Amino acid sequence: MQQLIVELGSRSYPIFVGSDLLPTLANTLQSSLNQQIFIITNEVVAPLYLEAVKAQLGARDIATFVMPDGEAAKTLTTWSEALDALLATGFARDCTVLALGGGVVGDLAGFVAASFHRGVDFVQMPTTLLSQVDSSVGGKTAVNHPRGKNLIGAFHQPKAVLIDTHFLTSLPSRELSAGLAEVIKYGIMADAEFFAWLEQYMPALMALDQRALTQAIMRSCRCKAEVVSDDEREHGRRALLNLGHTFGHAIEKAQGYGEWLHGEAVAAGMAIACDISVEQGHMLAADYERVLTLLRAANLPTSAPASMDWDEWQQLMLRDKKVQGGKVRFILPRGLGDAVITDKVAESLIVKAVSRQRG
Amino acid sequence: MQQLIVELGSRSYPIFVGSDLLPTLANTLQSSLNQQIFIITNEVVAPLYLEAVKAQLGARDIATFVMPDGEAAKTLTTWSEALDALLATGFARDCTVLALGGGVVGDLAGFVAASFHRGVDFVQMPTTLLSQVDSSVGGKTAVNHPRGKNLIGAFHQPKAVLIDTHFLTSLPSRELSAGLAEVIKYGIMADAEFFAWLEQYMPALMALDQRALTQAIMRSCRCKAEVVSDDEREHGRRALLNLGHTFGHAIEKAQGYGEWLHGEAVAAGMAIACDISVEQGHMLAADYERVLTLLRAANLPTSAPASMDWDEWQQLMLRDKKVQGGKVRFILPRGLGDAVITDKVAESLIVKAVSRQRG
């Protein structure tokens, strides 16, 4: 098992990464778990892992809320039902909310923890690669609103994150790929050496090699932790983590959430962002080709759906959360391993990049 | 106009107190107001002050949400409706939510600000004495749940608080008295000199003398600000602010919210707490009489309703939020100007104190 600390002063917390951590979780999380534990999980994860987790928690008071699977359940209604269930337990403000599931479960459970008694302890046990390398770290919690994703939520840091690569053995391969999109993102935006490592180890990752997965997750989390420590509430640099996301969100919205997985849309979005960077003269064409090749090696798309026209793109991007003062802010690579936030991009470059099809 | 700063590092903010601040509010709040402002107010306050406030905000983009008056509207439903209205404006994460109203408006608007885009700027313009000396300072936001008050919410500090004593000229006298209960609380729990000042100036306060009100509000806010700076999230000392509240909440619940005003219930609760303190040998009987006399001078009750029996008290107090590990924690004065948090109180003393009637 490896460990890293997200440095946030009095809100610092450990991330534990390894394979087969379930049998020792109570020991690992000891100081982060209270007597009363409210587990939030979903219908897919519960049959696989809930009993094993409960068995490890021993003599604590445990209550469970099982939500439906999928992004469609990440609503104020589900959140409010979870709070009703939590309040029905009689648990006090010294309880722990434990998220056992992917990003949807983590985001919703985190907002439950953030808003119950104005904030109680929260522990993340992410079960998908996407949540292990992204949403479980950094304290963003939220639910969706009919007007957009993650519009209602809070910053609420967990007490601890326990990442068991063993969970990934039950993950559909398409979701594994979607998680790899965010892993590749860290390489592009901040760590060219890690990018090169990924080029070498992508076959091992796709084959669920536990040591390679632990390594990739550690490096991803370390990258995210550094950015989050520096800018917890996204006043500046944290927005870099949204590389590929402005375009990705537009694709997700255009297709209706659920058609494209988030990671797939981000992969296409990153390809678009790199394309623009090449046109601007920042990224080498050869590096851009490396990005496309790596995305393909992870079974990820490298262009947006052909059906989206420019009007649709404009509308969807203007509704993105990264809009400030009416200007869309883009995160663009400056070559491999570096990225910037900018609202100065010629429209013609964007039009060309979003519409380019790459077979 | 007087000013004090709530010291909370990067989240520090000013409180402005004075009479007739409305005509210069844009100037006073300049650095705390963004271009997009979402005003949350209620049906009683809106006809009195909304247009005057909007007129002062000049060329900013303004949208308004008017909620029903009263504690019954402080629900997840109203909160969710306010968020719908805010999202419908298209305002971005760099907007300001402005609360114009009493504690209910402030608590709900604060939770809207806390949860919109994971937290946006928030400004309080409290219009009741209770909210001016208590709920508008300290960052507690919340809505009620059928299972209890303030069970769902967040800590979210405002950017500024503007307290205009002129608002109190339109406040029903019963609500003025309810606010004075919290003012008296600061004297009992932390400031014997202020208590003596209140004994002298209570008639002036009851007569809405603007200078006396400004003085009383400043000293109350300074006391609260000191406690909050020291213990923002109520891990310890901040609980002292709940003097009289364990008993008070029980009275409010027993009577059904709305029968007794919160401040009235707190007044009776403080009398009970002082009674126990006398029995324990901490408060002088003479000081206890001074407390009762001051409460009466503010037209406040000094005992609980005779209809409440001991079984009801026990049940209601065990459901209080201050219960930890199954033990009810009481805030008790140690004489005038000092208080402690304790779970060690002989049941017989409590039984006697809650049932004593004082005409």
C-alpha cells in the first residue's frame, strides 16, 4: 500500500492506494472513522462489496443508503432522500458518511456529508478508475440540476480516501477506458515524464496489472493533490484540471448525458484542445500525434460526434461553468506537460478543431 | 457608522453598524458586491425596503426571489425554488447573493449562496434585531427538516454584513424583545459590564433609541465575532453561544414552532440555566434576580410553559443537536459574564429548574 497526503492545513488528509485493501480497511482508516457510519452506495456496487465493507467495520453503528446507478440519479431528490434516511437513523453530527462507489456516489455522498448538520466527516472509497484518479480527491461535491451538471454542491474535503485497485476487476472495460482519459490528462497538462510512462504501460493498465494501476493512480492523485493544495476553491490554477472539459461537457450535453461517458467526452475534448494548441504553434505536431495514439491505445475517441454543428457548440460552451464575464475560458496545452487558462482563442481555430473527424 | 472585522484569515469580513445606512449602501459595500446580484427577501420586507435597496445598487444586474414570511418557509423546498430562480437568471459563479430580511431569510439565502456553484459571494442585510445580533454573523446557514431545525446547511461566511438600525422601526415590538434576549445572552455568558450597561439602557433600547441600539448591536456582534474567530465550526467554545438554547429549543418544539418566538424561548431557557447555576453554587442568587429583572424589562418570559412535563423535556432535549455520545450538553453560567459547557448536571436540578414558574 502506498500513501500520500493532500496538504490543506487543518483539512489535510491521506490517500491510501493499493490492491486488496478491503480486508484491512478498518485498520487503515482507523483514525478517520467514527462510531456511527452512514454508507452511501449504489445498486451495482452494493451486491459486490457492501457486505465485505460492513464486515470490516466491526462493532460500529452502520446504516446504508443504496441509490440507483448512473448520472441520472445525481439529483437534489436523491440527495434529499439520502438525508431523510440519515436523519431517520438518529445519527449525530459526530458521524461519518462513507461513499462506496464511483463519481456519482462520491459527489452525492459528499454533498450529504457537507450539508448534514453543516458538515460531518466524510470518507471516500472510490470503486471506478475515474473516481479514483479524479473526483474522490479534492473536495468537490455536487448534484446535477436540469440546467446543468454539478450546479449545486459544496467544497467539502474528505477525512481520508481509500483506493483499492481490486475494485477495478469488476469494472466494465469501457469505464476503465473512461478513467484512463483523466489519467492521460495529468500527463498532458502537467507531467511529460508520466505521459511517456503511460505510453509504455498502457497495455499493462488495460490488462488490469495491479502494480501498474497503483502506480498510475498514485501519480494521478499526486498531480491532482498538488493542484488542489495550491488552489482549493478554484480561484485560479485548479481550473487547469478541466483540460478537455469545456469541449467534453458540450459533447455530453449534446448527446444527452449517458450516451458518451464523461471520460470519453473528455478524451475527445483533449484531442480538440491539443489540435488548437498545435494550430497556435504551442504543441508540436508530433506530440499531438502521440496524444492521439495514446488515447486510441486506451480505446478512447479522439473527435467529437460529426452531428454537432457550430451553433450547437457555441450555445453549449457559453453555458459552461467556466464562463466568466460572458467569455468562455479554455484550458489549452502549451506542449506536453504544461497547460494554460485563456479566453483568447481565435474562433476559426475552434471551429476547425471541433469539427475535425479523425476516423 | 461603526465597523468591526470578523477575523477569519482569508475569510475575514466587515460588519457595518449604524442608523440610516440604506442611502449609502452601495458605497459602504462597494468591494463586496459583484455585477450580478441575486436578492433574497420575503413578502413582509419586500414592500418596505426592496425598491430602496435596488435603487441604491445602480447599474448592476439584479434579480429577486421573494419567499413567504416565517420559519415555516425555511425548508429544502423553498431553498430549491430559490436555486431554480437563481439558475434561471443565468448568473455565473461570480455573482453575489444578498439576504434582505430576518434570520429565516439570512439562513436560507446563505445556504443558497453556499451551494450555488459550490459557493458564491454572500452579503447579509439583516432587518430584525435577532438576525442583526446573532444569525447574520458567524457563517451558519441552514434550512429546517421535519425532524428538526437547522439540520441541513453549511458554514458559509458572508463577504460583509450591513446592519441598519433604521430597519428596527418597522419591527413588531414582540420581535424586538425576542432580539433583546440574544443581546442579554452576551452579557450573561461573556460580559458582565455589558450586562450592567443593558440594565441602564434597556428603556432606551425598548424605545428604539438609535444610538443605544447601535451600541448594543456593536457590543453583541463583537462578542459573537470573537467567539466565532476562535472556533469557526463549533468544535468547542462556540457552543457557549447556545446558552439557554437547549431548553429554548425544547420549548419551541413542545409548543410547535411559531407559538413562542425563538428569542422568547431562549429567554426562558436562560432563566432555567441561571437557576441551575444558582443551585450548583456558581451564580449568586442576587445576580440571578438581576437576570430575571432584565428579561422582564425587555418584556420576555422567565419560565417555561407550565404544560410541559418532565418526560416531554427529556425526549425533546435528547433530540437536540448538542447531544454528543448520547449525553445532553448544557451551557451554564458560572456567575455573570462567564459560562461553561458541561454534561454533568444532576437530573434533580434540571427537573426543578424547568418546572419552576415565575409569574
